[in-house]
Amino acid sequence: MMNWSKCPAVESVPGRLGGAWVFTNTRVPVSALFGNLAEGVTVNEFLDWFHGVEEWHVREVLEHVVSGLDASVRHESTV
């Protein structure tokens, strides 16, 4: 499970989209990025479609996920 509280590009605000993780200062859920990428949408298209989300948001989120995956691999190899 990802610890999104350590990613500066996202926030969870009670009362905003049910507390879902959204890109900071937006109402765009982080899950929208991954759903769109899975459908073949490019990052540039995503940024065009979801106003308020900036390139640094996407970069931080993707780096956070990679970091979490790397940590999982390191943890599993020591168990």
C-alpha cells in the first residue's frame, strides 16, 4: 500500500472527493492519472485535459510510485 502522505504533489482533504488522494490544489484524483495512462493517454494529453495539474505533479507522483516499488523489492529480497 502506497503512503501518499509522503508525496508533496498530492493531498487528501476530508470533504473533497470523499478524502480521495488528489493532485495538490485540484479536485483531480491521482487515480485519474493511472486510469488514463492505462488507456494509452500520454502525459501531455492528461495535462491538457486536467487543468490545474502541472507536469511537476505528475513527475512527483510517478517518482513516488517507482520509489515505493523499489522499496518493496529491497524489502522482499531481505526477507
